[in-house]
Amino acid sequence: MRNWMAALVVLALAVGLTPVVGAQGGDEDAVKALTAAWAEGWNTGDMDAIGALYAEDSDYVNFFGETVSGRSAIQAAFAEINSTTYVGTKIFIEPMAVTFVKPDVAVSDTTWEITGLTAGAPEVPTAGQSTAVMVKQDGAWKIVAHRSRVPQPIGQ
């Protein structure tokens, strides 16, 4: 039992040190650049650019809890909302933290805010948080899992 507990403590310490090790070589900047490219794609209406940031087998869960799987389906989902509900809007994404689980796996937490909804648009979230798991594949970072959420007040 003690060996098991000691191994767990060593593992916890190793995971705690991983962000320092994994941030070598400008990878943190590359992850943040991917986030900036995502915002640029949204703001210019270039859903092909957004789609290119996702791995082929990625998935996305929106703030309503709906899941979309696969790069092309994710790209199509963003194209749909960017041409209807959120047409003409701009998004601002602020990186909060990048944590490297391994040198080639990063978790990126951000806040986001959308501006420019047209008068009469449906009532939809315009601010929230997002978490993306990114993997370095063939020298480039790709999103493999992306979750958007709108925090709810406590008690709701």
C-alpha cells in the first residue's frame, strides 16, 4: 500500500512539473498563435481557416452541450452559425492559461466575447470560456477537443 501511495505522489509531482518542461521551444507561443488564428478566421468569416486548425478526428462541444465530431462537421457547424445567428460578429479571445500535459499535448483555457450581434438577433451567449486540448502533429499544433461554456451563477 505504501509503494502504491509513493508512486501516486511521484506521479502527481511529475505532472505538476510538466508545464515547465513542455513549454520549451516556443510551443506555448505556437498554441497561443493557434488561438489567435481561430479568432482571425471567425472575424474574417474564413471557416476554412478555422477548420484547418482542427485534427481530422477532433470534436467540439458547444455551450448548449451539443457535440460535433470530425473536422469537416466542426467547420460546417461554425460556418452555419457564423452566417446566421452570429453573422457579421467579431470575437475576442483572451488566453488564460496553457498547460502542457506532455511536450506534444497542451490544454489551453481562454475567455471569449462576441460583439456585433445585429438588432433582432436571437438571444444567444456573447461571452464565456473555452478549453481546447491541442496535440502537436507533424510539427503543427491541432485542436483535438474543444469545449465552450457559459458559466452559470451559483445555484442555477
